[in-house]
Amino acid sequence: MKVKRLKHSKRVMSFYEKNFQFRKPYNILLDGTFCQAALKGKVDILVQVGKYLGGEIQVATTHCALRECFKMGPILSGAHKILKKFKRHKCGHENAALDAAACFSSMVGEGNPEHYIIATQDTEFRKQLRDIPGIPLMYLSACTLFLESPSYKSRDQAEESFLRQDLLTDYEKETIKRLKGEQEEKTTVVRKRKRPKGPNPLSCKKKKSEEGAKKKKKKKKKKTAESPS
């Protein structure tokens, strides 16, 4: 099994664990079409699906899926034998069986409360399930398992939930508030009252009188007159 595909499945299931509370062991709900593809591709469902998802799994089907597979006759007889090996989850349709797609749709409901991973080769059914958030979808391509990336609906709901939720607990909020208060106390500076400053001593110097200036000019003129030519 290629490392790239294992990383992909790990990333997808990490998304569902974080946003839709999926936990190991993962619940796999499969139908006759998936078992038929596994038979053709010689895929050991318990071993290879468990390895692909990187953990323990619980594989199950329903009475409706078994009945639908049996009705197909010899074409799906091998798939029916494989499907009978797995646990049957009660679907509530024992008295009036539905086709596998309708039965699985009722099992997942609107929010997939049992956290099922749906394994089916029915492309139309997978398309319908993409409109319901929180449902991982798996199928086989030849003998290769593939887990679909989260649908747009799943990603949109995950984003909305993230924006709505308050990430901090009450204790964390109180701790942050207390630490902020302590920090403000430490950084508070006691300001001293400013006293009025006195006048600049340089600006207090008396201006030279005009008379003194005139006298100095006269003295300079006398000296120049007395000096020999």
C-alpha cells in the first residue's frame, strides 16, 4: 500500500475526528456492491481496510443490504456470502425491507450519530450522501481502496462550527484576565507632579542702553582722530 494513499486516509480521518467526533474503532457500514468489488479485486476487507484506515475497525451491514444482495441471485451470490460474515446493525426495516441505499440513508440520518463510514460502489448513492455533512465515503477502484476527501458540505459545517465555538474555557478566561491585571500593575508608572519652572537666566540680562552704545562709538572715533596719519 503506497505511503501517499495512507497519508491521504490519515488526513481525511483526522478531519472527521477533529470536526465530527469520529473515534477508533471506526464503524464501517458496507453493502453488496462493495463486497462484490472486493471479491473481484481479491481484497480482504477486514485486513486491508483496517490497514488503510490505520486502526481498528468494526465492519457491519444491515438486514436490508443482505436481502437486496440475495434478491440479485447468482450474480451476487459470492458477495452475499461475504456480507453474511459481518455483524448486522438493526435498521428497523426487518418487516418491510428497503433497498440498501434507502436503508443506509435512514441509518446515517441528518448528522450521522453513529459515525459510520459508508463503503459502497453505488456512485449515485455516494453523490446523495455528499449533501449530508459528516459522512466519510469509501469505495474500491479495481483492487485499490479509496477514501473520498471531505465533501463541501462537511467542510462548510466544520468551518461554521469553528467560528461559532468559544475556544477558551471559563478558567482560561479568568486566568488571562488576572494575568493582564498583574501586568498592568507592573507597568503602571507613578507620574511626579511637575513644578513651574523659573525664568531662563539668559533671558533676564539687561539690554545695553542706547546711550552706552553711543558713548562707545564716540570713544572709538576720538581714538581714530588722535592716531597719527
